[in-house]
Amino acid sequence: MIEIQALQFAWGRAQLFQTFGAHIQQPGIYGLFGRNGSGKSTLLKLLAGLLRPDAGQIRVLGWHPQERAAEFLSQTYILPEEFHLPDLSPLQLAATHAAFYPDFSHTAYLDYLATLQVPTDLRFSRMSLGQKKKAAIAFALATCTPVLLMDEPTNGLDIVSRSQFKSLLQRPEQMGRVILISTHQAHDLESVLQHIWFIDGGQLVLSASMAALAQQLRMGVALQAADLPPASSLLYQESLGAHTAWVAKVDASLTTTNTSTIQLELLYKALSLNQAQILAATQSAQPAEAAI
């Protein structure tokens, strides 16, 4: 559904991607992580055809995004972090824009607006930033495109709205599409993400399913030093006041089933600060050639 081969892209003299490669074969909800400036937003724009690669090849649903074919544009939707809405109401937005997406569901759109508590007849110029963000999310989900790209969708949402957004992502109608989400709000979405990408230094350094990671890593909080895993398995630790959060590799000699929940914020920090050991511990969790 998405294929990236030997991608190169630079902003002026600043090289961002060099021989970057990855591909997605199956529908699902994917998380895109990386430090500020690592290229997450740029990658989404390249996949959407808003930017052209300097070299290499990108295919989305069989099309080259940079060619901006009408068929491609009708099957792919991007919700950028910074977006603009015309001074219309949500109902007027659907009346004027839904026709560009042949699978757009007006029924689902109204349902999503109701779930997110967005007034349908209020013009966007009179809405708060949070209301406009929720209306944009509702429209993006209702397009029903096979590929949906979302950049920091939970920014600007309150706690209740974030929970409502997660519930919409888990609806049955989302199961047949690829939803690729770039976010720094790891904790918000860790319960719905099925696979993660972690970008660093212009490369995809980690590509693994949440289920596979749960078989390779253990995470927790130790109340005292005696509660920490053995030093031989400990990969990362950080102080949380009087307690210590930790990441450890699973001991292959143990026969007990690993039931540790992957805490993405903790994994993100561990990857940023102790990348080599984390990657070594999760090597078997990563499909060959960064395939999903």
C-alpha cells in the first residue's frame, strides 16, 4: 500500500533523508515517531505528493504521489498539523468538498461530529481551535480513503476529545485502511497503534509491531533499586522522583509469558538516549527490509 525506496530529500543544503526505505503492506494504524526535525511531517507530505523527492521512489497505492493524479488524490487524504478551513460550517464543508472523495460517508461524518461534539451549523470562523481541529478530524475520517495521513492530530484537543478520537480510530470502518499518524503524544495513542516507525538521522531505525515489541521488551516502575531487573537485561532507566522507570529485554531463559505493556513514551526516550542497545534487543521484532 506504501512503498519507499532509496528516498533522498533535502531542504536546501540540509540533507534530511538519504537512501530511506520502508513499505506498508497491510491496513492498520501506524505511529510515526522521531525527534524534532527528524522529518516526520516532511515524510507525510512526500507520501501525499505535496513535496517531490530529490531521488528515489515513492509509491502509494501504486501511484507516484508527486504526479498528483486525480485517482491518487481521491484515495489519499492528509491532515497536516497546521491546517486551514474555509469560512463554512461543517455541513457546508461536506457539501462542497466531499465529492472529491468517492467513498466519503455523510452518515459517518455526522456521527463523528456528534461524537466529538462539534456543532454542525456553526461557521469555522466562530469556532475555537479545538473545535476546528475536531471538525477537520471528522472530515478526514469520513473520506474513507484507503490511506489516511495525520500529523499531530491530538494537538489542541482536551483530554475528553483525545479519548473520543481514539474511540473513532477503533471503529470497524477504519480497519480496512492504512492510518499513519505522526505524533509526539505517545501516551495518547499507544492503546490503538498496531505498529510503529521511529526515524532518526534520516533513516528508519525501528519498524516493529506493538505485539512483537511486547515479546522483546519489558517495562515498569521500580519503587527501589532492589526492584530493578538484573543489570544484564536492563536497557534504560530514568528517575521519577523516588521511583525509577525502566526498560529491559526479555530473558529468553524464562518460560513465563511476557505480559508487559509497551509504554511508548518510555520507549521513545530509551530509543533517543540508548538507541544501540534497544535496537539490538528488538532486532528480531523488526521485519526484513522494514516491511510491515
